[in-house]
Amino acid sequence: MFYFFANVLETTLMYTIFVLSVYLLSGLTGFFSLGHGAFITIGAYTAGLATLRFGLPIWLAFILAIVMGLVGGLIIGVPTLKLRRDYFLLITFGFGEMVRALLLWTSQLTGGAMGMAGIPYAAELPLIAISVVVVLFIIANLKRSSFGRTCISIRDDELAAQAMGINVYAHKIKVFLLSAAIASYGGALLAFNMTFIEPNLFDWLESARLIVIIFVGGINSVTGALVTALFYYSFGELFRFANVWRDVILAVLVILVIIFRSQGLFGNFELSPKWIKSLFNRRKSPKRGA
């Protein structure tokens, strides 16, 4: 029973990293990517090839996965982030399909449709949990920083930000590269945890699901993205007999959010030590008239 819950927690936390990587792009710039799964796949295959084909140590495989994610981010981000958001969405979709086709085409190296098996099991629960905490710390602090506030102003009104002298393109590139690097690192974790990968591991539908989770939680809330991701993926793992209902529940939530709460379930709320402290102080304060 312990191993079952440990596996559930591992899977939930790994996919939470993917959600947070997409939130970084969408929450700070307002861009949505249907090809973010491509960066996850790039990280997974880089880690698998580095260890299986070239015999490199695992720590170096993680570094290479991040580097390849950055390279992929440059290739797709530099020419496209000047475009409108809807065009960017379509191009990232094409990028994801291109990566999948490339993996199938290079079957002698990647195994093609048969995938790659025998990857070392090196991503256990402690490493995954620490990774989530580090990624969450980076994103939360980045959002509160002057750079993050500038990015949010770009997301809300790009023309006004340009008029204020902000280098909009440079900010977008930096956020996109960091998002791609985190996704690729998560892909390496996935490879070292599952020990098997294949080209359809993370297609555009999975990328779309990450966007929907962020939308339901709230585009302005890291807490919303985190809590929604934890609930969604843990539900699917704990109740696999009703796994199909997970997407039904998510679809119903999307409809309800659009109708009744367009800012998402959590809106602008962020769970912070200051909020927790104020909550305890409120409980300890004496009632009026006592």
C-alpha cells in the first residue's frame, strides 16, 4: 500500500512540474503553448539517450536535458514571440508535431515507435518533491519580483508596456526559455522515473490539458495552478477505475469557471506565510463585546 501511494505522489508531483512550467509562460506573458509537451519530450529523450546510448552519468544527463530545452526554446521562441498570441499557439502546435515526427524518423537512435526501455531508475520521490519545491520557489519569487511585475504588465497591455519603454520581446524570450528549461528538466525526471519513453508520451492533447488546468485554477494564481494540478492528477491516479471522469469533471469546471468565475477558482489569491500568519492572528483575536 505504501508503494502505491508513493507512486501516486511521484506521478502527481512530476505532472505538477509540467503545469508550473506552463503557468510560468501563461501567467507572466499571457501566451499559451500547445507544444510545451515537445520540451518535456526533448528532456526525456535527451536524458534517455545520454545514459543509454552514450553512458553519461545521470547528473550530466539532467544538465544536458535543460540545455536541449533551452536550445529548443531559442529555435521556436526567437522567430515567433513577436507574433500575435493566436499565431504563437498554432506554431507551437506544429513544433510539437515536428518533434514527434523527428523521433519517429530517427528510429535507429531513438527506437522510433517502439520507444526506449531500460532507462535507469534514478528519480525517486525525494528528488521529485525537492524539484517541485525549488520550481515553485523560483516561480513564486519571480512573479513577486520587479521583472515578474513587468511581465504581468506586458500580459495585461502589451502596447502600454511598449509605450513605457519596456523591451517586451526580451522579457518574453527570458520567460519562455525558463519555462522550456523547467519543462525539459521535468521530462528528464519523467524518463528516470518511468524508465520507458516513447514519442507519443506527451502529445498536444496533454499540452492542452496543462493549459486548461491553469485556466481553471486561475491565470493570476500560482497557488491555483498548484492546487488544481495536485487534485487533478492525484484523482486520476487514486481512482483509475474512474479515470475517464477526471476529464469530465475538468470539462464541467471549465464551463462553470467561464460562466461564474472568469478569473479562475483562485482568482488573484496566493497562499503565503503572511496570509497564514494573518489567519492565525484572526482566530486568536478576542471577539467584540467579550
